[in-house]
Amino acid sequence: MAKQRSRGTGSIFKRGGRGCWIAVYTDADGRRRERSTRTTDKGAAERILSKLVADAALRREGVIDSRQDRIASEGRKPLAEHIAAYIGHCEHAGHAPRHVHQKRHHLQRLVDCQGLSRLSDLNADRLEHHLRNLRDRGLSARTVNAARATAVAFFNWSVKTGRAESNPLGVVPKLDEQRDRRRVRRPLSDTELASLICVARERGREAWYLACALAGLRKGDLQRLTWADVDFDTGTLTVREGKAKRTDVLPMHPQLTDALRRRFAECPALGSTQVFPETVTDVTRLQDFERADIPLIVEYVLLSDLHALRTTLGTQLARAGVTPQEAQRVMRHSDYRTTLSHYTVLGLSDTAGAVAALPSIGTSDARQATGITDAKPEIEPPRIPQQLQGQSGLLVAQRGTSGSQHEGGYGASNTEENGFVGPESEERVTGVEPATFSLGS
């Protein structure tokens, strides 16, 4: 039987008349709570109940910050619970399954390697030590940065959901990926690309590769493309739910339009039907590249794969003189610097052509273009400001014979007549005002 207390002070009872005492009280939000005191001592149970009632009153009056109390409570929970909730949030937000799997893998490896059990155990020192271990194991800088980004994103989510007060992981520095690039995609040459299209045409995969090379479609874009997204009248392609989770309308190259028309004529279908119902697998793509004599790896680093066709498109746009902003729209990047940094690969032949386009120095064409002629311009003697004219004694100086014989200099007569002190004059005569060293220097 429960022991009744005065109103607002709660009560204690034993469930079934045995076991530990259960405290019943009203929390700061006015909700009825039951909590085990974990003791069979009645006096101890009453003291615990009094403490719970007093804390609820302090929170109700704002003396104790309920947010700080919740952060402390969340910090004591197992870290695995927070990670599971974060993964569920990513899945609900519509993140790609592959990215969700990578996030789960990075976080689980961080927990296992560092022996973390609670959210409060994860700090900057633990994360930096973990990233150092990954680096020592030979992982690339990009992989290490991906592990860091996952941990930082997880803690940012914890702050937004009230599980942590601030993110201490932002101070962990990133690694320079440019110094440790393990996979660099190269653009295909015109000969290689023509050979690949010829091989693909014989096997019914011409439109697949042309959509990558002339429209920059990714593998996922090709899998989602339907005939309703292909508009032959306007010559456009509509890419829905791409990597940026938006809808983009792209112009179609005439060669791609012809290839898609032939494909549609061979297999007429409804607008909701996929353009490519069968995905070209990586094994098939490798076989096509081998038949076209396209090496997969060049100089141990440069790679040729399906995504390299996007690099080919970005490079061809740069060679055609397309502005970076226009190339960005075609490549569907959020920042044109991504297009320039990762999808534009210009070689020595491109820079050599740019240098060869410069005019030669000293030729008649270059001199006329720059307005340079052989006639020597007449040099007028410098004029004295009007406000200084008539002030005798300010600009009077004696020049020797060396000044009049100096090539390009001004003679003594010219100096006396105009009152100008030449650049070789060393003596300065003081007059009404102090000598000014800027005059004649």
C-alpha cells in the first residue's frame, strides 16, 4: 500500500507489497512520474523522493536549467544508442544507402578502435588519435577526411537535437588531399573515345556512353532516366533526383539525340519506361574499354572508368573556350571551382597551344598591335607649377658643364631660363621656404 504524503510531495509504495520502494512524483512539466528508489529501506526511499520533488520544483522555477540537465542525461547514455538514432535520421532524410553504410562503418570503427562507451567520451583528442591511426595504416588523405567529416556531422546532429552542448571535434584539422591523390581520373583522347563509341555501337551500348560523355550523366542518373525525361522536340534531357537532389534540364548534343532516337525506334516504350532498363556493369565496362584499347591505369595513378567520361566532358568544354560558369551548369556542380579542380585536366599540348597563340616580341604585327612605333617622341621639358613661378630664390641652382653635356639632360641655359633644377644638381639653395627634396629629384 502506498504511503500518502501531502499534496505536491509525492508518495512511495512497493509494487506487489515487496521489492524496492517506488517513488511517485510530479516532474517540472506537470507529468506524473514513477521511479524506483532501488532500496528497500523506507527512510532512504523517502529521502530520495524528497530529492526528486525538490529538483522538480527547482526546474519548474528555472533555478536548474532543464536543457543542461538533459545534456548531462544524454551524455551518460551508451554511444551506440546515439549512433543508431543518427543513422535512422540519415535514412529518414533520404541519404543514399551507400553513404549511410559508409557513415555507419566510420562511426563503428571509431567506437571500436578508441573503446568509446558514452557520448561524453568522444572528444577532439580521441578523434585525432583515431585519424592518426588510420593514416599510419596507409589509408589515403581522402579516406581519413571522410572519417573526420562523418564524426563532425554526427556531433553536429547531437548538438541540434539537444544531446550535446557544443561540438568539440571541429578543431581537428583536415589533411591535404592534393598531396595524396590515389585516384585521378584522366580524360579520354579523341581516338580513345571514338574507339569506345564504335565498340559500344556494335553491342547496343552507344547511347549509354554518349550520355556520359556528352551530357555528363552519372551511373545513377542513367539508371533513373525515363523516356518522359527525353524531349526530342526541344532537344533537352531532364535529370531528376540527382546527386544534388534537384531537377536539372540539360541540352542534348545532336549525336546523343540521334543515338537516343535510334534506341527508341528499336524499342518503343511508354514515357515511364526506363531508357536503360539494364545497367552496364563495371565488368562489362572493363571489357568494352579493353576492346577499345583504353588502359585502365596510366602512370600508376591516372584511371579510366565510367566517371572519367565526365572528366572528358569537362576538359572538352574548357578546350572549346566555354566559360567556367557555363561548364558548371552543364556538369551540374554547385560550385564552378569543383569543375575546374576535378573535372578539367589540361595537358602540355593545351598550354603549348595557348603560348603559341601569343604574338612574337619585336615583330611588326606585335608592335602595331601594341601601338609601338620606331619614331622617338619629343621630350618636353618639365613645366614649373604656376604657383611657383615668379618666386625668385626658391628654384635657383648652378649647373656645371657636366649637366649640360649629359645625354638627355637639360642644359644650363635652360635651367637659368626656366628656373628648373635638373636631376644631377646636388646643391640646393634655400630661400623663403625650406628646401623640398622632391623638387628636381
